[in-house]
Amino acid sequence: MRDRSPDAFAKKKKRQLKMMSADELKEKLLDVGIDAALSITSAKELRALAEKEDALAKWDKLPEDFKLEKSRARAEESVRKQNVKAAKERAEKKAAQDKYEEENPMGHMGEMMKQPKPWEVEEWDAVTESEMMERISRLPMYKTMDAAMLDKIIGMVRQNPKMIDMLEGEAKSNQMMQWAKEEGASIDVGSLAAMGMKMHQFDKSKPLDKVTF
């Protein structure tokens, strides 16, 4: 049988208070009109004040629509703060990446060329080998490779599978630039960046939207 004595009720409230953070305690105290909580930051002091003022019992007696409105507003504020934090982290990450790429224009190439540790190299099965060979055979450079060059490329791809991505991207970039050169066409900066190409603009006063070859 559940103990409904005053002592049991008091212990339950005390446990609830102990589980609340400083922010939660302050919110409850302010909701029931205990403005003294405004100047307190310590969770221990807020907990003692809430216990002394019987804040949880007072909160329970508040109208349900009032409590619902408060809970909804706090949930919305929590989401807003999380979104602001996430946006700030994304902006900081992008700024750090932009700075790195500005200082290391060939950094992305370095990642592709980096040799993994022996224990990081996964063993290739026949299916993976076949897929890699098919991708290599579609490269324009494949037609002009001699046996030694082909063995070297295969070895590099086995050591670092990202290498095939770099080779395919390079081939695509070369094809686009060759087309632009033959046609006297311009390529927008976004497309060049998507291909991994880096450009330095010496004259910052003029917007750089396209590059003509």
C-alpha cells in the first residue's frame, strides 16, 4: 500500500527538487511569484528556497493552462537556443575550413594522397577489385598508361581508395576546362569550387563570378 503520509509526501518533493537543475528551480520559483530567486545562482540555495517556500506544492496548484503555456514557451526557447548554438558551430566550422583552405590550397589533395597506416588498410575482395578496375578503365588517362603506370595507380588506389575519387574529379575538371577553352566559354566559380579547384583573387574590389579560359 502506498504511503500517503505527510512525511512521505515531503520526501517525494525533496527528491524532485534534488533532481532539478538551477535553471529549472529558478523557473518554478519565479512562476509561483518568489522573486527572491532572481538574485540566486546556486542550485543548492535555490533548492533550499524552494523547499522553504513549498514551491512545488504551489506550482501544482497553478491552473493547468498556465502551466501548459509556460512549458510550451520554455520548449520553444530551448529549441531556439539549440538552433542558435548549432548555427554558430556551423559558422565556426566553415570559417575554420575556409581559413585552412586559404592557407593550404592543396590541403584537400593532401588528404587524398595521404597514405593510411597499415592497420587502416582494408583487405580487398574480388568484387571491390573489379569495381576499382572498372572505374580506372573509364579514366581518360587509362588509354595512354603503360603496364608500369597502371600497376602504380592500382597500388596507390589499394593503399588509399580515396585516390580513385581524386583521379575521377581531376578527369572531370580537365574535360570541363578543355571544353571551355575550345568554346571560349566561362565557368561559374561555384562549379569550379565543386570540382575542388582553388582560385586566388588578387583584386578584391571586383566580384569574381565566372572564369573564362
